[in-house]
Amino acid sequence: MAHLDEMLAREGEMIITRHGKPIARITPMAGVRAVPSHKALRDSIPRDKKTAAEYIREDRDGEARK
């Protein structure tokens, strides 16, 4: 077991057997993914022409007329 990491790096995957029957599979862990930046997503969303305050005012004024 001391050299398991070396064997795994060399083989890529190992199957553990008992009496010739597979009982477990050992695979290397996926690399650590970088934390995604949400800037690209935010930049891809089109900007609204109205401000939130304008939408709230329109909604409020529209409700008063009903």
C-alpha cells in the first residue's frame, strides 16, 4: 500500500479482486477545479434600459390605478 499512489499514477485505474472476482475499483481523483468566475456570465447578460427603481415605480403606480 505504500506505493499505491505510484501504481495508480502509472496504471490510471486499479481493480481489486477477491478470489478472482472484482470487488472495488480505484481511480485517480479528478484535478481540483478552479473556482469559476461569474464575471463572464454577468457580462453576457444584456443590460436593462430601466433601473430597478423605475420598474418599482411603474408597478406601484399601475397598482394604484386599478
